[in-house]
Amino acid sequence: MRYISWIFSLFLHLTVLFGGILLSTLGPRAIQLDRPVYQVDIVQLAPGPELKPDAAPGFEQPADQPPAQNAPSDATPIAADNTPPKPDTTAAEAVQKAAQEAARQAALEMQRQADAQAAAQKAAEQKAAEQKAAQDEAIRIAAEKAAREKAEKEAAQKAAEQKAAQEAAAKQAAEKAAQQKAQAEAAQKAKEAAEKAARDAALKEAAAKNSVNDALKDIKSKSGGSSGANAVKNALADISKQGGGGGSKSGRGDATAAYYDIVSSIIKRNWRWALTNNAVLNVKVALQLGPDGSIQSAQVIQSSNNEAFDNSAMRAVQDTKDSGILLPAANVPRLILNFNSQEKHQ
């Protein structure tokens, strides 16, 4: 609408301009009142003298102007048939052509402005599209960067968690290894201590057995009597001083246990029996000892339910009694011996 108003205003101004130019070229026509404008034939209705224009009543010829003879040269002649003169169309055509040219120029200008506006609009749209594309690209890059940073952060956190888990596992494994090592060392120390205790006990037992064996040899060589009893007493005194003999079958300690082993060994030297099967037989015999170490009596207090096996144990006791060997009482008036069919005996 704005362009139409511009075109209309331009066309109006051009019309006024060219109209002014046309009027200026035509110039004003001076009308001389003292000259005839039209020539007409006067019809004389009645005869009379011929009238001339300058003889008209009240007409006065100017003093400084000669009487007009003919019509002025620039006056438009009037046809004899009283038809008006044809207007001059050259100026009108020029105005029309100028108006058309102005309209064409205005149309061209409008088209140029429309093209310029279209081009500007297209450029603006292209620029807006480029800006939008740039913004989209910036958003995409920012999103990719944020995603990459998030992934890196998650990876770093995961790596840290894995490292912490590995360190915790390594620490736990180290603690477990240290605990196992400590347990192994403690077990080794306990084993060494047990082995040492076993060695010490074995040494003491060996020493006790050596003393008992020596005493038994002495008793056997001297065939009993007071000298044999003295040998047993001396052996018992040595065992008591050494603190040995604590590992006997009787469960007693020191000299009493050694005494039990000596008496049991002496009696079982005379024990003879035949093993007929793999049955385990066990019989217990109680001995009553006199103050001098002699065997006063013997009886079975727990039978093996095998009469022959029980009798073999009683015969061993009787044979020892008959040999006259005196067993030192050692303040033990009653002694219980255990005979087992699985024992190793001489």
C-alpha cells in the first residue's frame, strides 16, 4: 500500500510539473480589444452606407497606433464556415508520454525496490537460517561436550571406585595373609614347643627307662634280695631327683609312676600266653605288698571273660612271688596291674 501511495504521489507531481511546462510553452494570448477577433459578414437588412469598424459609434482610434488594416499575424484565423480551430495536440501527447514514462519509471523503481526488498528479505532469511544453523551447531557441540565430560566423569568415578575396591581387596588380602602368616607362625611355634616338650619328655622317659633297666639288670644279676631292693630304691630316688617317669601307663607321676613301671616290668617278664585270635583281652590284677616289698596276695578284680587269659596273668604274679624278689613298697601297699592282650612283652 505504501508503494502505491508513492506511485500515485509521483504521478500527481509529474502531472502538475508537465502541465506547468506545457502552459509556459503556450504562453498567454493577448486579447486586443481594438482589433477584431472574429470576422463576420454583416447582412444589411436595408440599404444604407457601408459601416466600417473604425466608424462605429463611440469608437476612438488610439493616437499612437495606426489604424488596423489586417488581423495580427499570430491570431488564429477563423474559418469562413465558423468552425473552431483544431487544438494543438503536440503538447498533450508530450505530457501523456511524459506521464507514461514517469509511470514506467515509477513501475521500474517499484519493481527495483520490490526486488531489493525481496533480496533483503531473502538475505535476512538466509542470515537468520545461518544464525539458527550456527546456534544449532553450537547447541550440538555443547551437548556433545557435556556428554563427553559426563562420560569422562563417570569413567573417572568408576575407575576411582575400581581402584578403591582393588585397594580394599589388596588390603584385605594383605591382612588375611598377615593373619595366616601369624597363625602359621603361631602354629609353627606351638608345633616346635610341642616337639620340644615331646623331646624333653622322651629324654626324661628314656632316662627313667635307663634307670629302671639298670635297676632291673641289677636285680636280675643279684637274684633279688635286699641288694635288688636297694637297687630299685636307688633308681627310684634318681628318678625322683630328675623329675622323670611322668609318662607311665598308670597315670601316676614321678617316683610312683616309675615304681609302677618297675613292678609291672618285673612281673610281666614272667608272663607267658599264646595269642589265638585278634580279640582284645584285658584283665586287672590287684597286688597286696608287704612292708619289705614282698607280694602278700593277688586277685583278679576285673576279668577278661577269658579264663585262660586271666590264669596267665595270675601265673606271672605267682612266678614273680616264688622267685623271692622283693619289691620296695614305696608306701604303696596295694598295686593294680593291667594285662592287655595287645601289649608287647618279653
